[in-house]
Amino acid sequence: QHEPWTMTADKAVSFEDSVDTPDDSSSPLFDPASLLPSPETGKSTPQPNRSATKAALHALLSDTIRPSPCNVFGSGPLLVSDIPQSARSNDSNDTKNDSDSTKSGGVIMGIDEAGRGPALGPMTYGAAYWHPTKSQPIPPDFNDSKQLSAEKRQVLFNQIQSHEDIGFVLRVIHASEISRNMMRKSPYNLNAMSHDCAMEMIWAVLHAGVTIDTCYVDTVGMPDAYRSKLERVFEGHNINFVVEKKADAKYAPCSAASVVAKESRDAIVQNWKWSEMPNFIPQNDHEFGSGYPSDPKCVQWMKSNCNVDRPFGFPDFVRFSWGPTKKLLGEGPDAA
């Protein structure tokens, strides 16, 4: 029996509802409960197969469903893909040859984020991993997603989703979660959120029965301090942490994670469903550009929608903790 919990979008989806895959209604459905840690164990549930993974991803990115608690409290969705057979610690292939088993080691994993600076929309964290010797050939063109064309990034994202040996994790930190965390009495800053999201994804993969040999992380803050923090938290798991600036441009797993994060954020923003509808429809709808405060389209959209829906100020798509938002609302030292 599931807890009374819902997902919000233009149509609410509860645990008892069915969520179809985008292209094939005969494919397995995914359980929306799997997008939040279990209330009993606190652990995240991997999707049972790749069809369910794609259905869950479609629901998050195209339908932009989100757990209703994350609009007022708690964390946003965490999607853990199905676990590739080649990445499992108890892979039966390992038992066939003991000498090969001792040499097989664990997976290599990468972690990166997207959407750190915008005033609008979520920040997304992505992780990608595969076994370096037991996997089918990995696409060779991974690079920092911000350096790739949108077309190339989409191709790589599709390849990640369809590759049977690549596992991935997506954590969505919605604007409402960022706002709550940063505006509470003892602020929970963006760096701390970033570190905790990375660790949440690592734990999710470990709890799914995957051994991690090396984890490449695009640093947030000082690399040495961040690496030491990860080593303390995961002491005993024998993970080699490589924490560097621009790691997404140096290491393929980190580059793949960058693609997951960037493509996911872009899709969520493009397809955003306003939770305030039908009572409130934003002026200019989705004409907000990149969502960065330096983007003229974003500036105009925020001005057009400031305090239109009193007393709420802005829809929950906006980060209330950002300086430009506070200024428009008449708060903070730079208030208009």
C-alpha cells in the first residue's frame, strides 16, 4: 500500500493511476512512487527495465510531472534507470572465471549538473556509468554538453537511453526546492545542495547493487575539499574519486552525465506545465528565453509576470531566492 502521494502536472498522477510510455502503450508502465525514496527504507528504487526507464523519463521531461510534496517541502524527483546487467556486482558472468572476476572491478561513473545560474526553472544533476571492460562500445563523442551542438547533444542523449550497458541517474531540483532551501532561517546554499545531490545519486547506485571503481565529478567549490568530503562519506566502499574543474570535458562518464543533466533541464523548461493553471496563466507563456537573468527575454518575462498573481509574486517556476527576483518583488538591498 503506497502513501497518499501525487505527481502534479497539467493532469495529476497518483500511485493508483497508470502512466503510459510515450510510444507504445503495451510497454511496461512505471511506478511514480519510484521517483522518490521509499518512506520505509529511504532508498531509491531503480526502474525494472529500459522501457520503464524511458516511460519515467518521458513523464519527467515531457509531461513535467513532479511530486506534489516538492512544491511545498521535501526533495524533488530522483530517477534511477534500470541497472545494466554488465554493471551489476553479482553479474553471473563474473562467476564463470574467477581470474576474470578479480580483474573486472566496478563501473566508472561521472556526475555533472546543469542550470545552476538561471532565475527560472530547475537545476538538474545527472550521473552516468558503465563497466569499462564488460560493456558494448560506448559512443566516442562525449564532451562537455555546453560545447556540443543541440543536435549532437540530443543524439547522444538518445544513445544513452538506448544503450543496454549505460546506466544513469537524474535528480531534479525544482525552483521551489531551491527557493525554500536558500531562504530558510539557516540557509542551505546551492553548493551544499549540489554536494548532497551528487552523494544521493552515488548512494542510489550503490544501493542498487553496483560496485563503483572510479567516480569523476565536475567540481563545485574547491576540488580537494570536495574530494575529501566524498572520501569521508563513502569510506569503506573503495571508490576512487576524481574531482576536477572541467571534468565534463576530460572524462567520458562525466561528459555523459553532463548530457543527461543538460538535455533533461532543457526539456523540462521547454515543456513546463504551470501548476498554477487554470487560475493563473503567465503573460508571454514560455517566451522567457534561457531563463538566465542576463537574457533580455527572461528579464522582460519576469517584469511582465511580477505580482500579476497576487499575493504569490511569481509562479513556482521562478527562484525566489535569486537577487533579480527579490529586486522585482521589492525585497532585498537592491529592491526597486
